[in-house]
Amino acid sequence: MPEKVAVCSRSFSRNSILRPELLARYPLVTFNDAGLQLQGDGLVDFLRGHDKAITGLEVLDGHVLGRLPELQVISKYGVGLDMIDLAAMRKHGKRLGWTGGVNRRSVAELVISFAIALLRHVPMAHREVRSGVWRQHIGGYLSGRSVGIIGCGQIGKDLVPLLKAFGCRVLANDIRDYSEFYEAHDVEATGLEELLEQADVATLHVPLDNSTRGMLDSQRLSLLKPTAILINTARGGLVDEAFLKEMLRDGRLAGAAFDVFAVEPPTDAELLALPNFLATPHIGGSAHEAILAMGRAAIEGLDCNELPCIDID
């Protein structure tokens, strides 16, 4: 009997290219055509009776997985695994299809666009022109700047050659030893505090877990130069957003650009209204090329035969 597949992700479900590619391999598919935000009991009900599933931002914990004995494989649409309890996956014998880094160029290019936009005061100038103010802003180059990459995994590594093309000095901080990569690409390995003190641009590329949650607290944020900018395209919850707002408002930080927030959509209207703050709605992986790459990786992941033992890079 053909295996039954459930697709929780709303964006995958409405993708005109990924749908037929999945159906060509698995004819029995339940798509989330109603556009439901699946969680808790609703997620269990949607997944019940299926052998395999493609999930996006749905939370899969022990409470959910323990009620789905027939579900064998969960394939991740996207690269973040903070929504999935890997220990519960192993406990309940679920296999995990996951491919890291498939959206790395999409995120890396967004970081470059954020850096240039803030250094040239594009958000502020745009708002002023729309309000009838015609005033030139004197910005600066990205070229030649010191850029600090916090987390040099798949995305961080992809960002390095893009920055080198601008002649940037690149600093990197990671809990892993990437000394060979650093040497090959002229990257300076530094401590986190040293990176924050020296960077003209600091950009976050770490997962959200117990070791990284709140890692840029008020003490560490205060290490940034008043002329620096901070970029977060990684995960919400890494940065003390309330203290960041104070720094931006008081001129203790030149600018910040966030694609992710602790609460999404963000609710801090004061932060969003600041002229030196640039916000986007979690679009780091939302390039056509990246969406197809993530979707095809998720389709391939349905054939996973291994229990989750993830080595995230």
C-alpha cells in the first residue's frame, strides 16, 4: 500500500512546482490547503494516519510525537531544527530527513543587502522622501569594513567570500574549530567579546538553543561601537531587543537590521518605528531558488532511513 504523506508547511503546500514533484513520488499526500497554523492537538489531528510528514515551523515535541505511533519519518522544510525535539524523536523511533545549508546563499545575500542599506542610511532616507523631506544622507562603504560573523557554519562560511569581494576584514566566532577554513579564507578567529568590540558590522548566524538564548544581553551589546550595526537573520531570542531599542534610540548603536524576532510578528512598535532600525518578516530563506532547494531537500528527506543523530554545521 502506498505510503501516506502529510505536508504541514503552508508555503510548500501552495507551491506550484513542489506540489507536483512530491506527488510524482508519493501519490497519497495531504496538503495544508486550508492554510492552518498547526500546533498541539490540531497538529496531531493533521498528522494522524500518515506514514511520513514534511514540516516547517511546527513544534514537534514529545507530547505530539508520542501520540503518532504510525508516523515514521519527519522531513524538515527549511534548515532550523529548534522546533524539533531531537531527543523525543529518538525516544519514539522517528527518522529525521534534514539537509543543512540549503538556504545559505539566500540568507547571506540578505545580510549584504542589510549591511549596505544601513551603512548608506537607506531606510531613513526612504522614509523621509515618502514624507516629503528631500535631504541627502552621508553614508559609508561596506568595502574595507571589519565584519564579525557570530556562528561560522553553513551561512557564515557562505558569507565570507561575499565579504572578501568587498575587501572586508572578517572576524569569526564559533564554538567549533574551523581553523582550516579560516586560514584558507583569511578569517580571524576571535572571542565573542573581542569580535563585538572590533566589528563595524556584527551578524548573527547561530541556532537558538539553551546555550545561545539571550547571548547578546545588555552587557555584550554594550561592547559594540556606537558606529557599528547589528544584523540578525538567525533566530529571534538571541538578542535583548528591549536594550537594543534603548541603544538605537540613544545613539549608542548606529543601526540594526532584524529578519527574526523573539515574538513574530514583533509587537514592539517603538522599536519598529526607529529610523535606524530595519525589519523584515523572516524572509531570509524566501528566495525562489532557496525555496525550491529547501523543498526538494525535504522531498528527498522523506526517504531517510536513520534515526536523528544530527551534527549541525
